[in-house]
Amino acid sequence: MSLFKARDWWSTILGEKEEFDQGCLCVADVDNSGSGQDKIIVGSYMGYLRIFNPHPVKPGDGVQPEDLLLEVQLREPILQVEVGKFVSGTEGLHLAVLHCRKLCVYAVSGTLGNVEHGNQYQIKLMYEHNLQRTACNMTYGPFGGVKGRDLICIQSMDGMLMLFEQESYAFGRFLPGFLLPGPLTYSSRTDSFITVSSCRQVESYKYQVLAFATDADERQETEQQKLSSGKRLAVDWVLNIGEQALDICIVSFNQAVSSVFVLGERNFFCLKDNGQIRFMKKLDYSPSCFIPYCSVKEGTINTLVGNHNKMLNVYQDVTLKWATQLPHVPVSVKVANLQDLKGVIVTLSDNGHLQCSYLGTDPSLFQAPRVDSREINYEEFDAEMKELQKIIKEATKTQDILPKSEKYRDLIVTAEVSPDLDAESQAIDSEVKAEAIPSVTVKITIQSRVTAQKPNLAVCVQAPLAVTCDQFVFDDLEPDSSETVVLSVFLKGNCSPSELEGNCMVSYNVPTGIPKVAQCNFRLPLRLICFPAQPSKAANHKLTIDTNKPPISFLTIFPDFVDPSEDDQANVLGFQFLTGSKTTLLASKTSQRYRIQSDQLEDLWLITKELTLRLEEHFKKQNCKDFACTFSGSIPLQEYFELIDRHFELRLSAEKFQELLSERAVQFRAIERRLLTRFKDKTPAPLQHLDTLLEGTFREVIALADAAEENQANMFQAFTKLKSATHLVIMLISLWQKLSTDQVAILEATFLPLAEDTQELGWEETVDAAISYLLRTCLSKSSKEQALTLSSQLCMPKDTSRLKKNITLFCDRLAKGGRLSLSTDLTTQQAAVMAGGCTTIPESDLEERMVIPGSTATFPSHGQIAKQKSQP
């Protein structure tokens, strides 16, 4: 905002719903009165031509009837109006009006009135030119240095300059490399035309070069005729300004250097006659129009620049001297002499607001009311300060960077999973080698309370699970409307998933344009990936989960897997996975324990998770709030390390395949170049078995690509198994140490940082960095460990020995009372690590043999890990 507004001297509104632009305003003594007073000429796109001579009684008066000298409708849109010496035989000023397909020159004259109605004005058509091309703008001046008359140059929409010597057409020239028309002006000092092309360059063309160049009407002539009749149009100088231009003005005052002013979209430039930059000014607003005018200081030029913020800025060269507020956005600005008042600013808006104003101080007379004084109650201030400090303290405690969920959401998405499997399976393109692949229906409902624009629904499940359709696009949702979609989920890959959860996410825009997201999770049934089977007595891996409640019959918590007619399934249950493996669940008859056993470690995870979830739901329905599960057995780190080694070996194989493929591809291209050289040779030469070598290399490339693809599939399965085993280890550690929800979240972020595994960023180096950070911070034993710096780059390790060592050390620190925390208070962390008076053990002794309290398992040294097998 400007401190001062433009002082309104005279203003009016032109017509109704008329449109105006940059060339529609002109000020000049068009009636040749000789008084030195300018008239305001305005043309509109509706074809109305108006001439004003403002005579306000006092500043700020509206338009009077006698102020409008002439109003006539010309029936064609008026693109531009100019005043100059356009008629031969006289040096009087005439009015040139540019239409789309016509140029008209009028004489404006007035007749003294004998009555009180005043003088009468009329226009007389002196001559007109019908244009063969659609006009864009025009300029005028004494082209070629003629004296006492002005010539007119019109630029067409297709880049042709048409020059008229008053009543006759002179010639036409096409601008080279033309795409779209730009502003055009004439410099009498250098006798050249200056424009800005679509290449965002200021270009100057000499009039003499235009006159002697090839005529635009003779483009179809032969080469011989072209050489005899003219030459190609050449540019005089070019300056790249890097933006489109709004207007160009030529300034040549007596006390100022002749300059070319160019108004760009974000800058305005002052150029010398040869195209060199005198100065430029970067604008922090979007300009709409400008006009340079004479300055009172010698050697400088003042410039008025209007912008789309309804501001008019006055610059002296590059220095801002004044800024004033206008009531409209100006599209054209002029400086005129009206009623013995020199330097009146005339502005025109695109909707016809014509205003004559002057600069001055018009300060606001508003004064802020005086505030009633009151006594200070220090007790209230102290209570308010304590309350604010409490709010600030609570806000700084939370480490969440995401905003809290709103109480009433604009859009709600819900997912309902069918309790029964589909009668007819919807599985497509599944890799599972089973007789029947079940699928389950998920019904997703979107309810909108406001207008939701462009809502998109995305449904995600973890591979190897898949959905029949994962993307949905809806029309705009009206308030209190809903949409429902139905899809099916099935097992696509030939391995068991690590999660039986899915996610629905809806992205949409509110009417204000703000993008928002709503999401929800859903849980898939266990029957989707396994079915009831005969229990197995022997197994390689066994886990025992302790509870504080008597065991529950499987008829109650697993009704979808137990046949009520068979009583022997009340305490033992078998699960057959679609991928072929089997897991057995047993409930103790005498103790409060459950045993899960399987031949594969990763298959224990989903059954163990399902057991704990169903037990929690069962006791929650019974209003039992003290139910808890614990784990007192040994953490199966040895078997877990075997899965890590298997996954890492496949990563090394993938890296090896990539190197071999690169080598064979280079060899293949080298043989191709040799063969190509032989084939291009004019004298045939023997191939020397290059074709045989090319075919053999090609087969090697195909074989390596197939092997790399197979290794990639095996690595995906290995990573899925590793994630399942990692989930199991996290769960066992949380039950063993009775971790809180926040601590479990830290564990998951540490051991499961990646949704996908890639060669550039793998699971091993990421987890190793996360565990190293925890061992250095919240699980550190001394300040010496805290001072250690971790590597800032994550790269693939040579082996997994360091990772396995850190995982073992991590479990040992937890066993000795360490607490997981992301707090930066190191003193608190050290006290937490040493809780219970535990004595520290040298790391050299720790690496030889480690025992976790509460378990009977012993952690061997890393040199023995690969040799030992776990005991059931």
C-alpha cells in the first residue's frame, strides 16, 4: 500500500461493458487549436471514438456534458489511436485510427457555437487504407528523414511491416524468424524500427534496410529476380532481455541522452541507440504500463510505471521517488497539459475508467482512539504467563512433525473387509502353485461433508499380496454425498507376506484449492494365505508365549479354522500356508502358555501375531483390562542371522550379475563396431569368425539377464522372509522387555526402515546405521561412545559380521536395563542404561560370550555363529 493516493482531478466511466487496451489512449492538440492544451482521445474495442477536454470547476469533479467534445461509433474495433502529420500538403495534426483490417485518417475540427450549448466538433475522413492482413499495432514518424510530415508503419499479426506514405502504400516487409507480434516503435534519431520478438530479443531494423530489402509481395520470384530486385532483411542490432516486453518508448529530451526504454514482465530497461544497456531496474511486482517523461534534473529521465496492484511508481532512472495508489489497474498512462495545468497524469483501465490525477499528499485523517488506562493486576498476569508457558512446554515436548488429526474431517474413508472368503476366487495371474487361491472382498466407502474436487482413491497392500484394482478416479463429490467401490485381495507371489494389512488413501482438493488426504487401514483375514491342516508334532523352530490368564479353547478364538465337531482341535491347531509350509499352534492344558512351532522361522510371525491379536480382542470383550503376554525364552538370533546372510548373498550375486552384464554389453558393442567397419569397407575382407563371436556374446547376455531376473525374484522372496522374521524378533523383544508403544515404534523404525530393498540402498547398511546410532546415544555406556562419529554415507558392506555384532550388542544392552529413547538428554540416558546397579562388562569379554538375563540361551562369539545350530 502507498502512503498517499493519487489526487483525483477529473474522472469518468466510459460506456458500459466496453474493453480497452494499451493503444486505446492518446493525448494531443488534435483539433489544432494552438492553445497548447491537449485533448484526450480514447478508442474502444466496441468501436466508439471519444474526445475529451476536461474543465473541472474544482479538483475531483465528475465529467460535465461540455467536457465530451465528440463521441462517434465507427462500427469496427479500434486497436490504436495516434495523432500526427498524416495528410500531405499541410502540417496540421490529424487523427489516425487503426482497425483490424483498415487504417483511417480523420481531421478533427470545431465550430464556434452561437448558443449556450457551446462549440460543436466533428470528424472528417481524409483517406483510408484497406489492409490485406490483420493488423496488430502501428507506429509513426518521419521515416527516412522526411521533413514536415509523418509516415505510418503497421505491424500485422503474421509479422509483416506495411509502410504508408500518407495517402499511398509504400511497401511491405516480413520480419525474419517471426512467431508472434510484439510492441513496435520508431526512433527518429537512428531512423530505425525497434521491436521485441518472440525470442525475447530487442531487435532494431534500419528504415533504409527495410526499403531496399526484398518486397514481401515478391516472395515467389525466382532467385535471379530476387538478386536483381533486393536483398534479405538484416537486423541492425539485437539485445536478449530474456522476457516478453509490454511496451517500448523512445525518449529524446533536450537535456537527456536519447534512450530506448523497454518495459518487460519483471524489469524495465534503458538502452542506448546502439542497443547497449544504460541501466535496468528489477521490479518486485507485475507491471501493466509505463511512460518516460522529462525530468527536472539534468541527465536523468523520470518514468511512470503502473502495476497490477493499482499502484503508480515514479522512478528517476532506477531510483524510486514516489509511489501512489490508483483506484484501478491502468493499462495505459499518458502525461498531458490540461487547462493550464502541466503534467497531468492520464490513466485508463481495461473496463473504461478514465482518470486525470496529480501527485500530492493526501494523508489519512483517522486517529486511533485512546485506550482507557486501567490498573495492572499482577496476579492475573502471573497466572496467564504460567498457563502460556505450560502450553509452550507441552508443544515443545511433542516430536511429531505432522499436524494433529481434525476432530471433524471433511472427508472420511472407511474399509470393510468381508468376514467370508469369496465364493468364486477373483485371483488373477497368481504365481502360487496351489489348487485354489482364495480372495476376499473389501468394500471401501468415501463420505464427503464438503465439496471434494478430483478425488482419487489408491489401495495399497504389501507384496506378494495384490488387489484386482488399486486406482479409482471419481467425479467431484458434492457435500453429504458418498461413493462406494468393491475390490478383491489375493496372494499373487509365491511366498507368504510379512503383513496382513492394507491401506486406503484418498487425495482431493477443497474448493479453496488446498490439497488434502484422507486414509484408513484395514486388516485382512488369516484364511487368505493359509487353511486348516493336520497338526505336526516335530518342528525345527519353537516359541512359547506366556500369558496371565488361563488358556482359551481354539474353538473360541479360531472359529474360522476349527471344526466344532472335532474336539481334538480345542488345544492344537495346524495351519497350512498356500506356499507349502506348515505351522502348528498348541495351548497348554496345565499352564498359561501357547506354543507356536514350524520348520521355517519366518512362518512363526503371522501365526504369533494373529494369536496375540485374537487373545487381546477376546479379553477386551470380557472387559478384562489386565491381560498381558510375555516371552521368557531365547531370542532366535542364530536363525535370524541365517536369513540375513541369505539375503545378503543374493545382493552380492545381483551386484556380480550387474558387473558381468556390463562387461558383456561392452564386448557386444565392440564386436558390432568391428562388423560394421568390415561391412562398410569397399574391399570385402573375411569376418574372421566375428559373426560367431557376436552370436556367442549375445547368448551370454541373454543368459546373464535371465539369471539376474531370477536372482531378483529370489531376493524379493528373501527380503519378504527377512521382514517377517524381523517383525517376529521385534515382537519377542517387546514382550521380553515389556516395552512401551513408543519404544516399540523406535524398534520398528530401527529394524524396518525400508519398504523396498534396492542395490543402491539396502536393508543391511540402513539397519546397521540405525543400531549404531542407538548404541552411541540412548544405549551408550560412557561418554567415550557418545563422542564417536558415524559415517555420513551408506554403502553396501563387504559382509554382515558388523551388523550381527551390533544386533547382539543391542540385545545385551537391553538386557542390562537399557531404555530406548530419542531424547537428547544424555545424562538421563546414561542413568537409564545403568539402572538397577548393573556393572559394565568390557566389550572384549562381551564378544566372547553373552547371556541375556531371563533366558537360557547363550549368544556365541561371531566366529562360531555359522557353525552352531539352534536347539528346539
